[in-house]
Amino acid sequence: MEKACRNCRLIIAQGEKCPLCDKADLTHKWSGYIIVLNAESSELAKKLGIKVNGTYALNIND
């Protein structure tokens, strides 16, 4: 089951640490996602504060 980082919201499939922000604060409780293919030119990525391409959770449910 995929996990999302509570810090940067990156979704990861395996591992116990986020490869983007290097935090171990992961959760299975997330909903919705966005796939960012070009973070530099995406207006939505800019609004969400996403600077690196990847798959991100839209909502972290604690």
C-alpha cells in the first residue's frame, strides 16, 4: 500500500523514509492525488508549493 509523506505530501510505494524531504513521517491515511509532470511550468504545482515532479497526495487524513 502506498504511503504519503506528512511533510511534503509525496506518495511513495516502498521504504520508510521520504526520498524527497528525507523525513520518516509517513501515513497510509491520505486521499486524492496529483501527478506533476513539469513542476516548473505547472500553475497548479506552483499553487500547491510543489517544486519537484512526482505524485503527491492532495489531502492527508490524520
